[in-house]
Amino acid sequence: MLKRIYIDNYKCLVNFELNFGPVNLFLGPNGGGKTSVFETLQKLQLFVGQNRKVADLFTFSDRTRWQSSLIQTFELEIERGKKAYKYELAIEHDEKSRTARVKYERLWYERQPLLKFESDEVQLYQDNGTSASPYTFDSSLSALAFITPRSDNQLLTWFKEQLPYLIIAQIIPPLMGGESAQEEKFPSARMDNYASWYRHLSQDQGLAFQLTAALRKCLPGFDYFKFTEAGERHRTLKVFFTSLGQPSASTGYDFSELSDGQRMLIALYTLLLAAQAKDATQSGKHKFILCLDEPENYLALPEIRPWMVDLYDLCSEGQVQALLISHHPESIDYLLASPIGYWFERQNNLATRVKQIRAEDDGGLSVSELIARGWLHD
Amino acid sequence: MIDYTTIVVLCEDRQQEVFARQFLESCGVDRHRIYPDVCPKGKRAGEQFVRTQYPKQVVSYRKISRRLTAGLVVLTDADVKEVSDRLRQLESALEQNGVSKRRLEERIGVFIPKRNIETWIYYLMGRAVNEEDVYPYLKQESDCKSYVQALARNRREPLLEIAPPSLKTACQELPHIFPEDA
Amino acid sequence: MSRYSKVVVLCEGRQDEVFARTFLVKCGFMVARIRFVVAPKGIGSGEKFVREQYPKEVIAYRSNRNRIQNSLVVMTDADVIPVSGRMKYLEDKLQDERQNPRRPDEAIGIFIPKRNIETWILFFMGQQVDEDTDYGHFNKQSVCKPYVEKYAKSRKQALPDNAPESLKLACSELARIV
């Protein structure tokens, strides 16, 4: 589970720190910094997971505009059972060349160092604490990204393998097509690879069965998914719906023919079921951390709360963690029956401040009404 | 078993909500047909929220049940009051709002744990409880799940003698929601 | 820049909303700073909705007045009972919720057209009206706008003798809001 994040000198996030619980709701005006937190998580994930150059991900203009500091600092703490990893990254920008390098990159497991990368030198530590011989490394890249799994670095490997389970998404149904060139293990940031992701997930028959059952309940007429061949490796995802008059006969549609709302519902329930599936989580070795930006977009009003209730249950049982950005009263009013809300705002367009939302006695006005009036925090 | 189209759970807090939802689901109610109406955190006493919302929910229930198979489950802690007092308060709330009393055939169940829902949960977990002490909140609301599921599975059997009296009283409300259990 | 609601208008229906919005905007309030709480159509009586919401809004107003300069406008038709009777219903409801009565220094204005808002609108339109007749709804709620705007412009002037009594009473409430 994501325990803590610290961000300094990234856009409007200056000396920004946030601790997380099983469910976290980010609220506040537009431009308040909520999406910037998600962006940061995504960049860190790409940096460590996809061997990307630091300057490509953390550009010079990403620094906080009203500060002159050339150093950006990030810290990420991820829990594993009762213990925690701490990842630290400092990036140094060069004003003249507009390039960036890693000032330091460190990974800790509790107080035990696993990796230290500073001044172009990498010091690795085995699981038993023994240090390996240091070596030189290119400071435009993540040293952690290039460590291959071995029997003596399982702790470090677990951290690297956990990062892709951070699903940072703003689902855009119009981008969700039905074509798949290959299986993909994780959904993309816009969920435009849904067909490929489902192609991977459907290998788990149990999950496929459960998803079908769930969608039959929440999507009127939904019957089943089916992949048709469209070339050697290409597949097309089709969705079959029953008709009222002919319950035994289903009509097939290309996935892309479904409405935005239908595709959104499918995406959201797939996320919930994947988060619980044995295969998808490697038998619970890793947990999904869902960072969803406005998940209730495109949904009809009665569709929102049932999904929120399912998500809340999964989170409170510890099966998944959720960080949600929302502006929707239905989500806000339901979720804020628990003290899980964070209000993001920027005074005078400067650094983001975060406050935990505590709904005071306002005579019975809903939290969403207080927010709509601008009375929650002003 | 009634196939509910919609069943509203009106309650004071998240723990009560989780308890009620788990119970209903274990009794066969489709979880997506359960609509929680929970007092927002930090607001006035959850009890006041339930009392204020109760007449509105009863009116809503009566309207909707003409067209759909609806139900209303109400949970509110007795705290230091008697269960009967709390019930009377709810009935008064109806009267003050010009809403007629709850009728026997209506699928409206009122469940009043004493001293609070944690009393029932700790009892179900096998602990010795009384109806005066305040028991601590669970670390996670969902920690009650398996115990509530067991209660739901065995709901047709009489409770043990040592069960909290408020829980025994609550069981008498069950036929309002599940008439087939009567 | 702060974006909070400066005025909350609690009312029975859309005609009241149009009336109040037109009036307040003409008095200088920004539309974006006016928050309407209108009785949902078809769900019980508008009067009952206003009466039940009133204490909640008073509590909300009082909770926030130290931080935010805000006001509460309440509009409810007198119908067949006297204006004072309708006022008393609201005050009683406040008392039921264990709240102190409205104070003179509070920016809470209660406007009670008798027999209903259409009585006032027709008066502004230059028609002879009484406070007993139910004049019925307008086909278009916006028809009142130019007349309400005109009244808002001249609100500091004394009303003519033949103005409805409920309108004269309402004028004394104006100072709390504008």
C-alpha cells in the first residue's frame, strides 16, 4: 500500500507531503494540484519501470515557476505487510543545457539500504545487508531500473515489481477501442488498451467468469465477451447483449460500438475484479493501487454509488488501495461518511496546501453542498 | 426470498452501514440494489441524522413501493436510552412530520443496537458483552464481515440466552424485511 | 479569489427563484455568488420544504458567518394564512431544532408574499391586486424580469398606498440583505 509521498519543486507542489489510508479522496478547485500528484506517481513509475531518461520525464519547465531551485526531490513509501520501502529521488537540472541528471536515487527497506546511487556511482546491497562492489552508472537514468532480479535481491525486486500495480488512470472511453495486437498485463493511463488488457486477464477463467457475472448485473442486457480473430496475432473484442424478446439469442457488437458510459462501466468493474484476482495479483503478492481521476465521468447517476460501495469494501478489506480525484456529489457524499478526504487548494496561485476534510456541524447540509457553496474551506 | 429492486439502509455511520450491507447481502439481497444513506462524518449526532431522515425515507419508501419491490432498513444506536425509547423517538418523528405510523405489512425494519453496533459485533465475535459499556471501534469496519455473515446464515435459529437483549429484539424486526422468515 | 456563495436563497419554486435572482443581480450581487435551494418539484409542498430546510440553513449561516460574509434569503408564500402566521411557523421550527430566534443583526431576510409571489409580480406589472385571490402561475416565469428589475432600481423609494401589505412588510426585511 502507498503510505506516503513527498514532492518538492514539481509544478505547484513545494515541500508537499501526504500520508495515505486505504481510501483517499482528493477534492478541491481545478488547478489545485490534485492531478500533479498523480502525474508525479506516473513519472516515477515510468522512470523506474521503463528505463526512461530522467530529463524526458522531469523537464526543466516542470519545476516550480516561482522558485529558482534546480533540485527536485521525490520520496515514495510503500508498505509491504508491517514494513515499508522508501524510495528517494533527487533530480538536478542544468539551466544552460536544460538537461537533468540523477543527483541521488536510494531505496530502503525499513532502515536497511537496498540501493544507493549518487555521484554516478551505484552501491547495491543484497537482502542480507552485504554490500556488493560499487560501479559507475549513467546519471541520466534510473539505476534501479537496470537491476535484474536475482535470488539475493528479492527485496529490491519486490519493490520494482510492485510499481506497475500502481494504476494511474483517467479513463477516456472514446479511446477504448476493440482491437488488440497482443496481450497487455496492465491497463494504460487512458485505458485505451482495454481490449489487450482484457485479453491478458481473460486467461484467468475465474476472473472472466466473475466479470461476466458482475457486468450482467450492472449493464442491462450484457451477456458475454468474445474475441474474434483479425489476423495472426490480432484480435477484436466483441460484446454480446441479449434482447428482451429473445433471451436465448445474443447480438454481438464491436467493443468500440458501445456507448462511452457502457465502456466506462466495463472498465471500472474490470479494475475491481482484477484487483481481487489471484493471477492478476500473483496470488496476493502485490496489491493494486488505483489512482483514478474522476472515475464517475460518463456514468449515469444510479451507476455511481454501487461501484463506489464495491470499491470502498475492497479497500477497507485491504485488497486494494484507492486514490480518487472527484468533483461528483454522489461520490463525495458517500465516501465522506468516512474521514478520508483531502482538500487541495492554492492560495494566490502559489504552492498547493492540503487539509484533511472535517465536515463541521453545518445543520445537515451535505458535504457536496458545502463544497458547492465554497464554504468547506475558505 | 423477496427480490428487492431497491433497499435503502439509513444509518448513523460507516460501521453500521457495513454491518447492514453484509447482513443483507448474506441473506441474498443483490449488493447493487442496496442504497446506503449514511450520516456524513463529523456531522451532528448520527442519531439526529437518522431521526431527521427517517420520515423522508418512509415517505420515499411508500411512494416507490407502489411501483418497485422496495425496503427500508434503519439502524440507530440506543446509546444510553432504552431501545423502546429510541423506537418511540422515531415514531414521534413520523408524527411530527405528518407521516402515518409504520404498518406491519411494510418492509421497513428498525434495528437498534444497545449500547451501539460494536456491542453486537463483539458479541458475535464471541466476547462477553453488556449493554452499558462502550466498546472500541474496529480497526477496519470490514473486520465484522465473517461474523455478520454467520449471523445472517443462522438468522432463523433462536439466539443464545446470553445474546444482548437488543439483538434479540432486532431479530423480531427481521420478518419486516424477510417475510419468509416469519 | 474567493468563490464562495454570498447569498443563499431558500424558496418554494422556480418563479420565486427567478424573482429573487433578478432582484439580487439588479442590486449588485453576482449570479455566480447566489446559491438557490429550491423545493424539488412534485415532492410534497414547497412550503413544507422551506420550513424544514430553514433551521438547517440558519445553522449553516451562523456556523460560517465569522469566516464568510454571507446572507440567507427565505421566500415562502403566505397562501391563506397571515404573513405573521407564516413567520411564526418558521420561528417555531427554529425553536424545535433548539436554535435561538433570528436576531436583528443577522443577515437573514424572510420574504412572505401574500397570497403568493404572483400577487407581487402582478402588482409590479401595474395591476390591481388583493391578497386573497390566487392569481395562478405565469406561462413563462421570466415574464416578471423587467418589472422586478424596475422595482429593484427604485427599492429605496416608499411603496404606493395600494401596494400589497405583505410587500410593504417585506421591504423592512430588505435592509438585512442589501
